[in-house]
Amino acid sequence: MTRKYLLRDVSPLGDGTTDVLLADGVIAAIGGDAESLAGDDAVVINGGGLILLPGLVDLHTHLREPGREDAETVRSGTRAAAMGGFTAVHAMANTTPTQDTAGVVEQVWRLGRDAGWADVRPVGAVTVGLEGERLAELGAMAESAAQVRVFSDDGKCVHDPVVMRRALEYVKAFDGVIAQHAQEPRLTEGAQMHEGVVSAELGLAGWPAVAEEAIIARDVLLAEHVGSRLHVCHLSTAGSVEIIRWAKSRGIDVTAEVTPHHLMLTDELARGYDPVFKVNPPLRTQRDVEAVREGLADGTIDIVATDHAPHTREDKDCEWGAAAFGMTGLETALSVVQETMVDTGRLTWADVARVLSTAPARIGRVPDHGRPIAVGEPANLTLVDPGIRRVVVPEQQSTQSVNSPFGGRELSGCVIATWLRGRATVMDGSACDESVVVSS
């Protein structure tokens, strides 16, 4: 049985203040009844100035296990997720072995269940070994204990239009979605950063925006043709925003995500040749940053997803050309969204709940997450102090890796508490290690 928590004077979605009682894994009471029903054994949290949100849901996380436990494990990655306010994460398929069979996705799902920090929904590979040639066991993964509904070759693009069409058609049978890593491989061979003024000055091979935009344009038309759901991973260019806006105006069933780093950082950071800023897709221009912010604000972009990509020091502490692509992001995502979107007046806290919880839960078909803050709903929640300013210290984070692009940067907001089905995984800004019970 979980403990009871009485949250006094918290602000659900930033709208007014009230008391909230958590008991038996659900929201037991809101308002005047909360205090009287709490009893003497409830843990009391004085929430003046704190924002209560539904637990965050990440549609795009790399947990690295199995195969690269030196960079991250399911346990360490989901602990980092809880510290960032997440109660559910989707674990991407580019593990070793690849998550392309029912057996491997069930292994990852069980690792998440046993760790207990956040619910883990494995993402199934679209093609065998992420090779882009033969469809993986999509139906078997969907029917497995992991109940996979999101499929992606992320890290690689499903570049063959025939394979992509077949995948879109196949997942319709079980309400699945194909999440495309939009990167035309022939236009990005050897690319190291965004193609533009900075890449020319640095002498680094450029990654043109059209390499992303061409795949998105093709795939929204394929999705329209077969009547299937399409999700676009880590959209990063102004042109991509316009294509998604056009597709939605036609009624095409497409959703899109933007990462925190593409909301804040630009290719100017590559001038120092620090590989911590090397990422796929690359950091773009300030014009692109403004476009993705506008797209998120007006609903063209549906969600924020972290693309949390931990790497060992050996894979990052080297020359730019040899370094791995990727950045961590689970523990800084909410702060970056607050800094770039809430503090600038582009989003409300209710909007934050939509783009970081409700919409990703809907796209990923995750039950019991992204739910309203209402009596009887599962107590998957996060409590945020928006008034805190903190300096990011990667070495002090819960993730195993330290490749955060926000290291040394001061960001807004801090997660004070996270609850998974009423059990605190984070309290007073620290992980509740003793509260995590391994499932049988």
C-alpha cells in the first residue's frame, strides 16, 4: 500500500490553488475534502507557488540496454526520467540486440517494470536490425506483453518508400504509429553539422535542411495515401514546420515532436568544436529555432520529446569528427520548455501539460498517463517549483552519462516531487531510492 500525500495550496496546471490528496494510487480528493480525508498519517507538502502537472511522458528516450550498459541502463535512465518529472518513457529500438522481436521488447519492458522508476514502453524497430530492408516482427511486438504501439528505426531513416508504405499499412491493424527519423542518407553522407555559414567557416561537412524536409514531405503523402498514422521525430527546421502545417491543413494524420535542445541551441555552438553539441539532427540556425518555437506554440508541433541519448566519455571526449551524435535531456527538458516557452509567454502551464504529457501519451497509446488532474485518476504526477533558478551540473545528474549540452547553464524551474501510481519516486528534489520496490 502506498503512503498518503496531502498537497496543500498547489496550483494544478498553474490555475489557482487548492489542496490535493493522493491515496491508494489515485487522486483521492481535491479541494475542501482533501484535508478532512487525509488523516494523521498523510505526508504533508506545503505547495505554495508550486505547479502540479500530470506525470510527463517522453516519446523518445534512448536507454541503451541491452548492449550499451556502459552508457546507460534501464534503471539509471528511468531514475533520470523520474528526476525530470517523467512517469513514462518510450525506449528506442537501437539497442544491441535491436528491439525488433517480441523477445527483446519484452526484456526491456520487464527491466523497466522491475526498476520501478517510470513505466517503460519499448519502441519496436520498423525493419530487421534497423537495416531498412525487411519489416521486423511488428505484429508480434504489438501482441507481446510490452504491447508495442510505436515503431521506429530512429538513428536511421526508413529511406525506401516501398518499405515505409508497407510499414504504414501494417500498423493500421493494431492502431500503431510509425515514428520516422527524417534523414535522406544520400544527402547527409559524412555530414557533421548543419549546412550553412558556420559549417562553411569551420570546414565541416554540412547537413542540409532539405535532407530532413524531403523525407517528411514524402512520408506525409504516403500516410495520406494509405490512411495511416505518422509521427515525425525531432523536427528541426523551419521548412519542416511548414510541411507539417500544410499536411495538417489537408487533414493528414501526422504528429511531430521537437527536442528541448532544438528549442534553445543553435549551430553557433559548434564554433568551439566541443562534441557535446554534436547531435542528430544537428543544431540549426536561430531562424530555425524561432520557427520550431512558433510551431510548438501554435500546435503545428504536437509534443516535446527529449531524444535523451547518453554516451560514454570515450565516445564524446574526442575530436568532433570521431565523436558520437547525441545529448542527454531527461533531467533538463522541463526546465528548457519553461525557459523558452513559458517564461517567454508562448505557452501556459496547461499547454506544458499538453505537449509533455497528454499528447505524447495519446500518440504512444499509453494508458493511465497524461490524464486529467481529477478525483479518481491515477496519481501519476509531478510537482514543479517554477521560481527556482539552477545551474546544470552534468556530473550531479542521475543519468550515467554526462553529455548534457546545458552543462554550466542556468535554467528555470526544478522538479520537487514525482509520483508513479501514488508512490513517490522523487521527493524534495531528490530520488527516493528506498521507495523503489523491485517487482516480482
